[in-house]
Amino acid sequence: MCGRVIQLSNPDAIRKLFEAAGTAPNAPPRYNGAPAQDLMVVRKHPKTGDRVLDMLRWGLIPYWVEDPKGGRKPILARSESAPTSPTFRGALEKRRGILPVDGFFEWKGEKGAKNRQPYAVMMKDRSPFGIAVIWENWKDPSTEAWLRTFAVLTCPSNALMATIHDRMPVILEPGDYDRWLGADPDVEALMVPYASEKMMLYPVSTAVNSYLNDTPEVMEPLAAA
DNA sequence: CCAGACGTTGTT
DNA sequence: GTCTGG
DNA sequence: CCAGACGTTGTT
DNA sequence: GTCTGG
């Protein structure tokens, strides 16, 4: 679930919307952002404390991993178990972030089944919104280069999302951004299903299945049969 | 998330 | 790094 | 104690 | 069927 996202950039507009300091990164519009790709993430700079907008890679690599090749790079983290998970706990305590999106895709049907139907999930008013993430800083032993990665937090579906899937990403209210990005040790109350009545979903073409198809057409409603 | 691969030898 | 299993 | 895993989804 | 890569 929530394995593809819509991030229609204009990085500077997103930077202002999420009140991030500094300069915006270069980021093309993403109609079909997929795991293993670099996407815009809002986070708090550990040293300056500034809220910043950076490019992070989707798929969390814990900092203690030696060789991420073959290693698991989870793209999702259950909010119920993350607080006690060895892999996620540290990041949840100290490295929380926000993935600014315009929507995301969800596939309905049994996993592994053929003919799964993809749906676009957005806000009714089409406004951008924030998904809660955790991130890590990993140093490549061979190149000494640092790589920032992230995973999306999930929670049980609300009534609307439950029609296609039983899990959904943790969506934050703008009023909760400060608390989420801060050092609040008790943020579990924020990791809850978002209000159904503000959201909408519609079926889209299976053209979205290929992450290589990063074009506006993947967002178009499925033509009536 | 889906698409595509799914092996061996030995070498840098 | 931290937890579980043997 | 050390060795090995450390994730999510959903299914039989 | 299961894992890896984007």
C-alpha cells in the first residue's frame, strides 16, 4: 500500500507551503514516484533546527547496515510496531519527516493477483498534503558518501480507504507539522487514520503500473467501460 | 508499488 | 545499534 | 554467551 | 514462488 506517490513539485512552492527554510532542491514533477527514487522530504535539520526540504531516497537503510545490496530496504513502517522495532525505533524518535504529496496510488485486490485495479487517492479539494515518514542517514563504506533514505508510516484505513485496502499512510494536519517534526516523545497520537470526508479516490489506468510511466496520464480517471 | 529475473566461473 | 533464539 | 536478524503486504 | 531493482 502507498507504494507510489504524486509529487507535483514546484519545489519552491512546496518549500513555502511547508514553511521550510533555505533553498528548494531541484525536483521534476513526479506523477508516479516510486521506491528507490529520490523524492522531496521535509525534515528538521539536526544542527540548525531549521525545517528544510531535501531529496531523500525512498527505502530506509538503517545506518548500521554494512552492505545494503540484498539487504531489505523497507518502504513502509507500521506505526503500531515502529516504536519498538529495532530497525525503526531510533528514526521514529529522532528523525521524523514529512513527504509532501498531491496524492498517492493504491492497488485494490489480492496481492499477487492479476488485474489489480489502481486508484488515485487525493484530497477532495486537490490540495497538497503531508505524509509522515522516518528517515536515516547511511554512509557508503566504499565511497564515504552519505545517503539519506526514508520510509512511510502506515496506520489502519479510514472508512473511505477501507473500500480498497485495510492500511493507509499516516497523513498529518498542517497544524501538527511542528509537533511531528519536533522532539515530542509522545507522537503516537498523531499516527492515526486521516479524516475520510476530506479525501477522495478514483480508479486510474493500469498505465500507472510501470514506474517508468511518469507522466500526467497516470493520474487520469479510468474511462468508463 | 510493479516488473523482471530467477546461473556459473573467475576477475578487477 | 539492539533484540531474539539457541 | 554468541549468531543472526532487523520489513510490509496479504495468502494458503 | 520469491527476490531484486527502479
